[in-house]
Amino acid sequence: MPGQSLSLTPHVYWAQRHGELFLRVDLSDVQKPDIKIIENSLFFRAHGHGAKGDNAYEFCLAFLEAVSSEPLFKTTERQVNITVKKMKSKWWDRLTKQEKKPIFLAPDFDRWLDESDAEMELKAKEEAEEINRMSVESRVRKNYSLFDTFHAVGDMMNICQILAILEVINPLLGLVRTALVPAIIQVIGRIMILFVVIGNQAEMQNKAAVFAVFYLWSIIEMFRYPYYMLSCIGTEWKILTWIRYTIWIPLYPLGVTSEAVCVVQSIPYFEETGRFTVQLPNPLNISFSFSYFLRGYLIMMFLGLFVNCRHLYKQRYKRLRPKKYKMY
């Protein structure tokens, strides 16, 4: 009838797996198909060459159960392939809610499997993925330490850092002769990073920066504490003395940089959770976000680095400078 537009429907072929649906639309030369899922119904509209020639084609399928609202599709010269994720991984008795199959819908025998075959395929796929995962782990096992460091040694680091408070208590009590301010800066800085920035945010505990922080802290102490232990018994190893007063030159800046990375990465988490945020007593309900403190703390970290490096430089010059001998 003149003036009446006929809705043309393409041939559609389908298959399924436990977690996915596969649709193949028999249309060629499709450029920009309009494909969307609304309330578990797929709507398709496109211009292409089908059974009725070069025309606009469309169809709608109301799926049997819930599916993802974001279909994946790929167009080729001969067809449009659509993949739809099931919300629950299970086998469907049919594709659509209506028991009677739409006339334009047919099984895709190129991809068709019955339930038992699909289960065997799924099991084989899972076994292959497990073998591949084990193979990858065997090749990159060392990289796992980058992300599991806190869970592996976090408790021990906590204990060691609590004991490190003695580095401040001992000079306060006069038990050892050492500069108090650099010790306070280092101990408080590490407590801040370990117990506040990392320990209070679970998301931070899987970051590679945590590995860098722990690694650099540990290398420094591997030479610092043996030097102090030998000094307590009046023994000095020149090579150890040189390392103790030299290794800080690369490691202290690297350590503070790693700590700064942890602080920067933690700021979004503190903003999202509101942890340690102080609610100010005011009618406008204004609060002081802990993230603001962390931004200021970044500046204090590098000021503390300057103080410590200046102190260590003076110590190094005093301990390692060439000795002048008197001429008689």
C-alpha cells in the first residue's frame, strides 16, 4: 500500500554457552548498526543487504532470562556478529521468553552445542586457563612479590618499626649520643607511611610502591644496624663504615620518593572513605579532609629529607675525610 513502510526482518542465527549468547545477523555491507539491550530485550536496526535486497532491517528479541545491557558486536562484509553476556552462568532451554520461536530465528549450527558438549568445552577451557595461569606464574613468579609484599612481611615490618621507636627514646634518655631531630623525622615518617597510609587502606596494601618502600628501608638497615652493633663493642670494619656513610646517598632520596608515591596513591582512597576526616563545628557543615593534610605532608617529607641528608653529609665528612698527620 502506498505510504506504508514495511518492517523488514533479517535472518538471525543463534547459539549459546553457559555464560554467553551468540547471534549472527545475515546482513552484508552493514556500516553502523544500532544495537542496544533494554530490559533484557535486544533491539537491532541497520541498513544492509539481506534477503529483501538493500534495505533497512530490524528485529527485537526478548531474552528468556537476564542479560548484560552492554552487547558486543562486530561487523564483517557478510554478517553482524553479536555476543551477549548472561547475568547468570546457566544453560537456557530456549532463547526467548515466548515459547514459539520467531520465524526469522534459527540455530547457528556452525557454533551449536548441546548442554553436555558445552560443559565439556567449558571444562576444557577452564583446564587450559589453569595450565596457562600456572605457566605464567612459573615465568613471572618474582613479580608477585611486588603486589603481595605487605601480606607477606607486613606484620614483621610493623614489629620492627615499633621497636625502632627506641632510636628516639635512647637519645632522649641519654643512653646514646646521636642527633635527636633526624631520628625523630625518620621514625615518625616511617610510622606515618606504614601505619596510616598503608595499614589503614586495604587498597594500598597491594601496590607495587609498598614493595619499593619496604625494600629500600630494609637495604638501609642491613648496613646501619650492624655498624651500630660493632660500634657498641668497639669494633670497626672500614668497608662497613664506608657503606654505612655512603649508601644513604642514593637510597634516602629513592626511599622518600617511594613513600611520596604511596601518599599520592592513597589520597583518592582517603577522599572516598572519609577516614580521619574531621567534621568542624560550623553551621555550613564544613569538614577538614585528611587528604588535605596528606598534600601538605608531601612537602614536609622532602623538607625532612633535606634535614636528614644534610645531617648525614656532615657525619660522612667527619668519618671519612682524609686524616691529616702532623709533620715534626
